[in-house]
Amino acid sequence: MANRNYSHYPGWLVLNKPVGISSAKAVNIVKRFFNVKKAGHAGTLDPLASGVLPIALDDATKTIPYLVDTKKKYRFIIAWGQKTETDDSEGKVINESNVRPELEDIEKTLSTFLGNITQTPPHYSAIKIKGKRAYSLARENINFEMPKRSVNVFDLRLIEQLDNNSAEFEVFSGKGFYVRSLARDIAEKLNTFGHIKELERLEVGPFGLKNAFPLETFNNLVHSPREGSVDKQFLLPLDSVLDDIPALTISEEEVKMFCHGQEISKKISNDLIPQGGDVLIKDGVKSIGIAVFLESKLKPKKVFSSII
């Protein structure tokens, strides 16, 4: 493979992750292809799941926290009649029911899952229980109670009742939400059991499938005559995830101060930038970092080294 180095092109690559590989493995494949030292993803997708996996390269990793908390949209299929250990089709079946919900009952039930709801995450999840991952405890057959959490569901609708044994849905949710838990709870509300048969993430914040590249794209380029000539065509700007915070352009002299970690005095109305709020700092063209506005000063929080 040609030695590529795109470290001077920090940004977000949106991958359409295929079923069968972990999010971490997908990141490593992209990291090796672009020959970057730093890469990370926002929002884990299980191996069973496919769809939008935003991957930050180089300095864009500094903006990951601003994407993790954004809204996400999923398409999923519930298989009725079976409860599994993992709440998806990869787990062992631990309970069964002959009850199959009617279309009308499914549609009536969905409204009870809208808004701010309480959800119990799956035992097979990455949540830490007394310092240890829940899935590790579950695999060791250790009994533990999974703490409930408050999550937001902005939209939930039935797409199609595929057959007597399964139905397809779409959900638009907030941070910390588990689709596997939703499938389990919908089934229980309908007096049966259920688990995720298929799961695809359609959106993460500003990123959707329209921005996403399949993994095969990179595999094909490795063996093509254009190997090594790939440029930033795959990357979205690192500030793509920062639209929700105010931006401020500073002078050339202030840019130098900011990049060396120095505070910049600024009289700014609190109506424009609240005290203690984050500010995207720009030099007129590029985004150069993120500051915290406090007591009429811009205090550097994150400096994007690629611009220095």
C-alpha cells in the first residue's frame, strides 16, 4: 500500500459501516488507509448494526465530544416472540412467546415511548458497573442490576409490518439511548418478547447516509491505478460538528496569541456568547480552535495544531 499522509487534512470521514465488524475495527481500517496517528469515532455501532459511523481524523478528534451528544436516527426491525440475552439476534434465546402483536396495537403502543422516558440499558452493553463493563459481568454470569437512565425519543414510527413475526420501525433519539432496549420494551408492552433482528443508523447529528462512504470504497482504491492520489474528497471539515456554538473571527495577532495558549481580552455581549460558553475561533477563513468565554476573556480550550 502506498504511504499516504493526510495529517494536514484534519476532518470527519463518514463511514457506512457494514454488518459484521466492530466500530473499533472500522476506525483502524480507515486510520491505516489515511496513515494518520489519531482517529476516533462518535457513537459506537455494534457488529450487528450498519450505517452512519462518523470518524474523526487528526485534529477533528478534538471535536468528538460535540458530536457524541447529538441526536441520532435509526431504522430497525423487531423479531417478535423471542427474548435473547443481548436483546439482538446474536444472543442466546432465553424466553419465548406465541403472542404476535396486531398492527393496531403496535401503533397505539408507540406513543408511550415518545418524549423523555426511563430506559434500562441492555446487560450486554459498555456501561461501567463499579468500574467494570456490563458486558464483561454478563459474560461471567455475574448477577448485577443495570441502573435506569432518562433518555429522549423525539420521533418513533412504524414503517411496515413485514410479516406476522417482524415489523420495521424508525426512531429519532437523544444521547445515551439504546435501540435494543426499545425493541425489548415495545415487545413487553405488547405482552410478548422481542429482539433486534436488523439495525441501521441513518443519521448522527449533521451526518447522514448521503455523506457516508462504504468500506469497499477504500478497499477498491488500494488496488486501483489511483492508489495514493486520494485527497480530502472524503473529508468534511472538522468544524462540521460545531454549528451549534457561536463563532468569532479574531485578528492575526490574536491568532498567534491563541495558538500559544494565551488569553485574549474581548468585550462581548452575553447575549451573543454566554459566560462560560464555548466559542469557535476563526481567523477569517479557517477554524483554529475552541475557547471558553469567561470574564471578558477568551481562554483557549482546544487549539487545532494543523493550523499552526
